[in-house]
Amino acid sequence: MAAGFSEWKVNRQYAANDRVAYLGKQYRCLVKHTSNSASNPKTTVKMWRKDTD
């Protein structure tokens, strides 16, 4: 896992610009929210953007 990226988890509060890893990809949070199983980084593009740094 790249430096600065933690593993994405359900029922966790995320802030804008938080960085996570999910299914081998890296994502940056776009808006403050509490995660749930239906709003993971891969499927919720309004809350997450793929990140590479």
C-alpha cells in the first residue's frame, strides 16, 4: 500500500482529501461522509476519485 493511504472501512467518518486503498486501487475522498457498504470508493464516484500519488 502506498504511503498515506489507509485501508477503506465501513462505518468510518471520512473527510475531504482523506486517502484510502480499496481492492488494490487508491482513492481520494471528495466530500465529508460516513462510509457504508453501499458507498464504497469503487462505486460511489461522487464521494471518491481514483488517486495515484
